[in-house]
Amino acid sequence: MARLTRAETQERNRAKVLVAAREEFAERGFRDAKVDVIAERAELTRGAVYSNFPGKRALYFAVLADLAARAEPSPHSRPGTDARSAVGSFARDWIVRDAGLARDLPSEVMADERVRLPYAQLMELGALLLALAVERLDPPESPPGAPPARYVRRARAVLTSLHGARQLTVAAPGFVEPFDVISTCEQLAELPFNDWWAPPQVSPQSRPANEPWAPGEAVDLVRGEPVRLPSDGVVAVLGLHRLAVVEEAVRAGADVTLVAVTGEPAELGPLARLVITEVAACLRQAFPEAAWPGLRVVCDERGELAAAAGVAAVSDATEVAVRVAGGRIVARADGFGACHGVSAGRLAPAAAANHDRSS
């Protein structure tokens, strides 16, 4: 029998720790679970657990993310044909998912500001994904001369209802009536909100570039499958404190790939995968494929895609956007408004003049 490589051994141990931790969290809950017991269940040392996960909370987030990725779709779920029925199907699929193991997630998020802000931005991203799907089924109408209408506030209201129902299901057994929650979400899908898109007041002008773009394959969490990133479009490298600004690129009509990065990949990376995977999985069940958001979302926990985009160091405040054309990076911007600056194709005056002369 061939001897396992170091990487294969680490991957096997990581899998064993996840299984053992899932059992421990299911039996004792997050607070009472013990890392020593998890190590014993996995037949590993305490040091082996910590070599894969920096702490119990990081391990907890990883277990939940793994469960979300493995969750089987509901056999009774059918894609909706309009906004009301699709959102109702989304809510139904959400409700039937077992949230028992995640009962301690809200308290762990609230316990640490380092987690709260990324979680809030992940929720904003989830609302945007849901809104984009609804908008494809029921395109919003904007009065002449008015800013573009959107459905993000509707999506926020739906997710607020579903998250609240999930927490009360655990905290107050028997109080939540699932069919009432589904009906509420269906009505929210048609509730008029004064919701419109306003471009940022200030954004940096992009700079021309001529750099290679060879990112390889990545997992698109929206579609739940590996994809080869396109050779044309906008790539937004955003830290977990800045995820919501990807809407600036989306509303500009660009083909957008969001590369989510963080300064704490071992803990916040699994949290990001958990939140996005859960929303996206329900979207794929509830909406016809033609209505799935065109936005691609990739969690870049190793920073490899960020490096391919020319971003050597990342943090939760990272905000860099590049435009790719013909397999090369042709423009870039960084800082607040970078997504809008690149997507709108706004070059800095001196740079634009130099670009014209070189064309």
C-alpha cells in the first residue's frame, strides 16, 4: 500500500476531525463541546486538531459549512415560475433544512465584532443574490428619468423572516408555524418597496494595465460547481468587510466574478462559505436555471485568485477590481468605488491619453 503524502495525511486528518466535531457538537452543543474529546473521537492528538483549525469556533464554522455543502435538495421543491412562487419555494426549502446544529451560530456571531461585520456583509451578499434572481423573473420597472429600481430590500425582508423563524424554532419550540412563514415570504416578494440603485458619489478612475490573467479553475458557490473563470469581464477582489460593493459592478451591467478574501481565512473563510452556500443552494432549488444570478462568487481562502489578479496581500478591507479582456488584465482600480470605476470603464485622464496613443 502506497504511503500517504504529507498533504494527503493532512487532508485525511482534517476530514476525521470534521466528522468527530460534528458528532461532538450535535451531542453537546458548541458551548459544552471539548476539543480534547473531539481529538479522542478522531483518534488524533489535540495538536493535530489545532494544526488544522486554529480554535473551536473555527472548527464549528467549518463543520456547518461542510454540512451546508453536503445538504441534499428537498425532493418536494419545485422551481417557481414567477417571483411569488419562486420566493415561496425558496422559503420552503430553507424551512425544511435542519438547523439544529447551527443553533449556537447567532450567539457566536454576536460575541465578537470581528465576526459580526463580515457576517453582516455576507448577509448583504445573500440578499443581493436573491434579489438578482427575483429581478430576472419579474424585472422591476423604473419611471422615466428615475434611478434603476431593484428588489434588494424585498430580499432582505425575506431573509430577515427566515433567519428569525429559524432562531425561534430552536428557542421556542412549537411557536413557529412553517406554512405561515412561507406565506409571509410569498407576500414579501410582491410588497412594494421604494428601492432603487444609486451609483457611488465618488469612485476612483481605473488605470490601464497589460498583465496576464491565468486563474485556472475555481468553485463558483452560486452554481455549486467548479468553473473556469472567464477571459472577459470584471473580477472584484473584496475583503469580507466590503462584499456589498460588488453590486456596483453588477448594476453597471458587467460580467462579474467576486473573489472573496479575508485576513482570517481559517475562521472566516468557512463562515463565508456557509452563508453563501446556504442561500445559493436554496436559490438553485427555487428558481429556474435561467433566473439564477449571473454573478459568480468564489471564496479565495488561499489568496491564489487574488494573486492572479495582481493583489499580493489581502485583508478584510481589500477592495480591488480589474477588467479582463482576451485573457489579459487591461484595467484596474483599488479603494472605495473600485468596482464602479472599473465596470463603468472610467480611465484617469492622463492614463486615458496614454492608452489612446498606444492603441
